[in-house]
Amino acid sequence: MYFNFPLVLSFCVEVLSSLFGVVFAFSLILYGLQKLNKHLLVTQFGFKSLYPTAIIGTPIHELSHAILAVFFRHEVAQVKLFAPDPKTGVLGYVQHGYRNTIYQICGCFFIGIAPLLMGAAVIFLANMVFFPEVNKLFLAINEKVISGGFSTLLSSFIFFEAVSIESFQGIWFALSDASFKDILWVYLIIAVSVHMGPSTADLRNALPGVLALSIIIILLAVIFQSEISYRLLSIREAIGIFTKILLIACYANLAFMGCIILAICVKKALTLNRSENARA
């Protein structure tokens, strides 16, 4: 069989850069937003102010680690889906270990980024339950993303425009009637989104799987090079949908930050008003 080196190389570069680029870029963005939101809440309103969102988001975060740890046959020692500790700032945790098998090492990557995967799945399911029409916008990936060079589009305005506009359209459509259903949907999306960012420990634990998974992807590309063009379209579409949902999570974090800042301003205004009344 003829070995098409340029095709295999371009496929591997595109898939690896797209997959790991999206995962680690959004992991860092969501982690940063999550840490800032947590800092604002705890310093201004106390540790328990995390509970309204953490009661939903933290169990989903930790459960995602636990499920994939079991799937990849890691030894799960302890699972705490919701165990808030004001002293350490920890809301929950999963302790697991693994042996040096290829399967378990690859699992490290998926276990580390599990909150992104399950968080995206929950957001998608929430859309399906509350606003089925919204998911049509997520499934309909812009043709420019599918037919163009995905690895270059990742860092370009064209790609960001394609997924961002459709994500905003989904939010606008969902909130257009301003009903109780909208409020419930917004709460669920925010509760999941502000706790779905992998921690620095999660990302460190994911690193061993990056090399192993890269090798497997390269081997599969070599073995199935005749199907590369067909598979690439499906991969672009899947990563495009994943990116749209992660953008929704980023928007939710920013909206939540805006609410926190507004609450802080109201708190300071009330405090100032009481002080002025006391002096009077």
C-alpha cells in the first residue's frame, strides 16, 4: 500500500493541535475565571457563598473524574462528591492511582479533562430538555469550519466568529420569552459552568496521557490513511460543537462574575448608607 506521508502528517498536526489546543486553552480560561469568581465570593460573602452553585457543579465535576477513572480501570481510593472545607478551599475530590499500562496512561488525559467533557454533556442535555431548538444551532457547524483548514481556523477570527455568533444565537433564542424555565436553565448552566474548569492538579494528571494518546492517533492515521479525509470532517465537526459549548461555559462564567460584582457594589452601597445614617 502506498504511504502518503504529507497527508498523514497534515492530519496528525491538525488533529493533535486542534484537540489539545481546544482542551488546554479552555481549561486555562475556565480555571482562571473559576478561580477569580471563587476569590470574589469568598472574600466578600464568605466560603458558604460558594454553596448555591457548588451543590450542583462540584458533584458533576468530581463524578466525571470518578466515572472515567473506573472506565480506564484506575484504582479509585476515595470519592467525595461534595465535601467543602473552608480551611483548604476544597469542595470535593477523587483519589485514584494507576499502573503503567498504555490504556491507563491514555486514561490520565481523559480523567484529567473529565469535568470539561461531562460539563459540556450536561449543558448539551440541559439545552435538549429545556430548549431542544437551541441544540440545532450547536449541531449545525458553519461550513467554513468543516471545509477549511481547522488548525489555522482555531487561531483566526473566522473560526471564533463562526462558533461565537451561533453560541450567542443559542443563548438569545433560549432567553427570548423570559419565563421561569429560562431562570432554571440559566441557574443550571451557571452552576455547571463555574465548576467545570479542570484544576491545575487535574491538568498535571492529564499530561502523561498526552504523549500516549498522540502516539495512538499517529498510529491510527498511518493504518487507516485511506479514510483520513472522511474522518477529518467528522473530527472537525465534533471539535466545533465541543468548542461552541465551552464558549457557552465561558459566557456563563463572565455573566456570573458580573452578578458577583453587582452584588458587591450593592453591598458596599448599603454599608455606606448605613454608615451615613448612623452618623446622622
